[in-house]
Amino acid sequence: MTASERAVEIALAGAQAAADKKAENISIIDVSDHLVITDAFLIASAPNERQVLSIVDAIEEALLQLPEKAKPVRREGGNPSGRWVLLDFIDVVVHVQHNEEREFYGLDKLWKDCPIIEFQDRDLTEQLVESE
């Protein structure tokens, strides 16, 4: 079993929104073979709390712009510290973490046996094309 098309659509749109806000170390992990509650994790990090919250807001806004709007059914964290915010879109669970939390909790390492859904930041792709 692999992540649904809808999960991939949500995850990629969220990842691009995070990249647009200069999120670091963006990864999308297909956890559909290991969890029944979601298909994918989108994980991103930032060096400070304000940026974590900005990334989360950008992801929520971008997913509301999808043809089939995606709204989180749950949002946890963010207040007051903004060091780790979780958005649950059912098909995708988004984790935006302060760099220190990302390293300490190591979600990427916990799910290292799961496949990665490839994400390419469109701005980086455009820069590469322009430089050629």
C-alpha cells in the first residue's frame, strides 16, 4: 500500500508552502504501510519560533487553496512557545519543528524504514533552469 493521491497532493502543496517560507530540511515520509491513521508525514523545521509559526500559517493557507480544500481537523502546539506544531489533515500529519526539537525527537530516524515521497522546491528548480 502506498500513500493515496490525495495525501501526496496535500503533502506536496504543504511542502511547497513550507519551502516558500524558507523551511529547512523538508521531508515527506510515506507511513501508509505502518499506520492506519494517516498516509504521510510532512516534516519541516526552522531556526526560530516565529518562523515555525509562519510556516504553519503558510501551510494552512496553501492547503485551503487546493481545488478540494484541506483543513486541519486538529492543531496542536504553537502556543505559547511555537517550537513544535502539529497539523492533522487526516491523510497527512504535518510536523513543523524548531531545529533543536527536530534533532532531539528524530522523527525522520523513527520512520527511516518508510519510503520517501520526493519533493522538489519549485524555486530551486526554476533557478537551476535559469542558470543553464
